[in-house]
Amino acid sequence: MNVLSGPGHGWHNVINANGITITIVGMLLVFISLTIISLIIGSTPYLLKIIERYFPEPEEEFSKNGVKKVSETEVVAAISAALCHNMKSSN
């Protein structure tokens, strides 16, 4: 016995309530939304090039031997992060 064949269930109720139309409209909305998201993701490199014209990244400073200049606080932060990672991985 089919569960959906009981009273209140059936294709006649779907047709009377425009269920097929609502389903098609919902599927089209999802398809169009995913297409727009895909186009935005695909055009991100071009958008970033346009944004870079107005907001350029600052150039990094290197010393004569090619090593980046860093402050003492950055060195301490890097050592602390390495020690913390080492402690977590050993547990």
C-alpha cells in the first residue's frame, strides 16, 4: 500500500495548488542564483586588478642581502606560535 495514496494526498492536489509551477520557479531561482555566484567567483581576478589600481599594496622593505626587515615583536610572535604548535602536536 502506498502511503501517499491515502486521503489528502495525490497528484490532483499538486495540480490544484500549482505545485508544478512553484517547483519550476524555485528550481529556476536556485539555478540563476548559482549562476550569478559562479560568475562573481570567476570574475574575481579581474575585479581585484581593478581594485589594485586604486588601493595598491605597499612594497615590502628588504635589506641589501635580500632578507626582509622585521621587528623584534614579530620574531617573538613567530617563536611563540611555533612553540605553541609544537606543544599541541605533541599531546
